[in-house]
Amino acid sequence: MNSRYNAAELSVLVLIILLVLVSGCKQPSECAKEGEEFSEVYDSYPEHCCDNLTEWYSGFDTRVSIGDDCYETGLLKGSPVGTCINCGNEICEDIENVCNCREDCDGGINSDYATVEEFCSEYWNEEMAAECEEGGAKGLPICDLC
């Protein structure tokens, strides 16, 4: 018999091919990498983040970070698209803050506002005041800041 492979080598090759076919081996492009968007709703995005990344639903997050504190605003916002962040690596990346990755962003790193005074002068407006009086923010701690 004049074959390039012996029976044992052919068996191993067939086994590898079968394992790949049966396992449905995912390609790296099927998950979103750090900083990329994902969505379980829209087919144009990967459904989830790659391993070891945190799925942050940036489209739904209306919290405001002030110094080292995070406040819910009660405002409505919605997009079923999230962003993958590398929370827990001891580095506060640009997209991270105390609201979405407290463990990396202690000390107010990347906060929306450095102080309550800055928040009140730059963010607080009639719409937010109305939300605190009768809207979704009523009774939230953010309403007692300004």
C-alpha cells in the first residue's frame, strides 16, 4: 500500500474533523471585543461579549457619576445595544466610570462631574427639576443634590 498516511494518522485526522464539525466551533468574530458593541436584538451585532469582558448596556444606562458616587437619574433612555468593557483589570479605561466599573474607577476617575457643585451648575435644569418633582426621578438621592 502506497499511502501518505497510515491508519492511525488517518483516524486522528478524521477525529479532529468530526470534533470541529460537532462542536460548532465559534469564530472569534462571533463575540464582541473590548470597546465593541453587542446586541441580543439586532443581528448586525454579535450577541455577547467575548470571554472575560463585562456586558454594559450603555444604551439603557442613564446614571450620572459625580466624584466617587453614582446616581440614578430616573430618566428614560433606550437602545438594546451594549458595549463590552474590561472591568476588573485594575485600569479605568475611557469608557469606564464609577457607575459601570467601580472596582477599576475608584477616586472619581472618569466621572461625569468632579463635584456636586459642577453637576448642579452644568447638568441641573428645568427638565431634571420636573423629573424630581413628578417624574421618574422622584424620591431619588440625585434630587437632593442641588
